[in-house]
Amino acid sequence: MFYKGSSFFLILLLFVFLCSPGCVHTGHYNLKETKAFSLDINSAQYKSEIERLEESIQNHPEESVRTNAHLKLTWLYASYKNPSRDFLKAIEHLNIYISRIPNATVNYDVQNWMFLLKEIERLGKINRKSEQQKRKCKKDITTLTNENKKLKGMIEELENLELKLEQKRKRFKY
């Protein structure tokens, strides 16, 4: 009798354990809630929403509200809808958010976002450097093209002089 009851209890315990991750709050911050709010903002509202959250960081009495404002600012600064995207500011606010929450709640999504933002910024730096090199190369090409035209003109003049000299030599030979 004890054996049958204990197996039922073990099965019940196993069932509860397997179902619990979806039912019990694990302590991880739900990023979906924070990201969802940015979906309701149109391009024109980003600046005012960023200003509102920056003010909240400065003035709100509750630490949790200020911390969550940093995470929301991360999404706003990194959003594809934001006409003034700023990945450096997104990284800055995500770093502040991470520093203010317990290590146990820095989950995969937060770490992944940080990695992606840093990678985007790194690639942006490479792109900006490439653009500078491209402009310099275009300037060098223009300078070299002008010098090339001058040299072609000089060569043409020298060829004309050579022809004239050759004609004069022929006249003096005969």
C-alpha cells in the first residue's frame, strides 16, 4: 500500500515540477513586457518618450522605476523605428540596468542584447572608418587624376616639340 501511494506522490510531484517553470515566477525580468511598450510608439514620439524616461531616471523616488527606465531607454535608442538611433547610448543604459539588478536576473536575453549592441557599435566604427578611407581615396583619386591630366598635357607638348625638332632637323639636312 505504501508503495502504490508513494509512486502516485512521485508522479504528482514530477508533474508539478515539469509544469512549474511556466507557472512560477523565476525571478528573471520579463523583457517582453518592456519591449512591448516600444511597439506602440511612432517615429515622432521617440524623442519625447526618451526625454520623459530620462526625467524619470533623475526624479522618480523608486529605484525599480529608475532601473526599468534604463532598460526601456535601451530599447528606444536601439529601435529600428527611432529616426535618431544611438547604439552607444543603448549600451550605456543597458550597462546601467545590468549593474542595478541582481546577477541572477541577468538572463540570456539581456546578455544577448548587450552582445548584439556592442557588435553593432563595433561594426559601425569599422564602417565609419571605411567611409573616411573611402572619402580620402576619392580625394586622392581626384588629385591623381588632375596630376595625370597635367602630365598627359606635358607629354603632348613634348611630343609636339619633338615633332617640330624632327622637322627642323630634316630641313637642315637637305
